[in-house]
Amino acid sequence: MADSKSRFRLGITGGIGSGKTSVCRVFSVLNIPVFSADKAANEIMENDAVIRDKLNLIAGKDLYLKGNLDRMTLASLIFNDRAILEKVNTLIHPAVFDRFTSWVLKQDSPYVIMEAAILFESGGRRFVDKVATLTAPVEQRIERVIQRNRLTREQVMDRMKNQIDDELRISQSDFIISNAENDMIIPAVLQIHTEILNQINN
């Protein structure tokens, strides 16, 4: 089994509501394992006692009064105070990347995927070999998130403000997948899959 540095790693990113989960589902059908940075971050914040204590310290309050992380309170804090957001990111991102590196070692596939909404902002780019960015019209993304997460338009906009725009993502990416309402993502995924396999085999 190859080590975590020699195994090819594809990063998948895109703004909130761009359709990263749908694209990753297609890669999963192709037997390519997907590491979700957001899911890992949530698990770390829930289960790591040291991280929990440090989060409470940053927040200046107990975020675990009911046993589980009060995500709405944390979201309210970080999306309204950039200093708190940066402290939380500095705490969580290294832990997520450590987990990714360990996870890669356990995989037995031609390549692996790290799916991360803030791949570039978090410094995650250095942990992958190439990046695929998903794009979709802003209004469609907002509607998707409102329906999926039952957030208000204002809450979705708050989250978008803390992510870089598509233009900047595209300029730093190797592949672009358009996921507007009538776009077909499966052919785009298959093309990327074939190109990566060809690169690995050559």
C-alpha cells in the first residue's frame, strides 16, 4: 500500500450549495474513497475533549451545555466575529489535516479525494495534488442551501461572505465542474476520473 504522500489526492471544493456532495457521490460509485473535511471537523469538535475545552475558551462560554456542540451558537459567533472565526480555524484545520493524512494510509484505491468547502482558505491545497472546483449560479446555490439546511437567506449569505469567490477558486484549480440546474455532472466526473487514472498509469 502506498504511503500518504505517494498516493494521488484530488481536492474537491466549491462554494456552499455548489453540489460537492452530489459530485462526491459519483466518485464513490467509481470506488474512489472520499474524505469529508467538514464531517471530520464536526466529529473532532464533538468528540475531542481538548478541542472542546479550547472551543469553549475561544467562545467565552460553554458550547456543550446539552452534551453536544451548540452549532447555532458557534455559527452565530464565528460568522459575526472574524477574530473568533480565525481562532476556531487555527484550532480545527490542523486536526482535520492530520486525520486526512492518517485516513489516506488506510485506503486501497488508485487515488483518494478530500472534499472541503474552504480548501484554499484553510491551507488544504498543500495536501492534494490537483483540485476540482464546482461552480453554480449564486441564486441557485442560495436556494439549494435554504431548502437543504432550513437556513434563512441572511444566514446563507453570512456563510458565503467567509468563502472566496468562484473566480479566485477557478484561477487556482485544475478542473472545473459546472453544476447549474441543467448541467450534467456525471460526464464531467468521468472525464476527470479517466484523466487522473491516465496520469497515474503513465
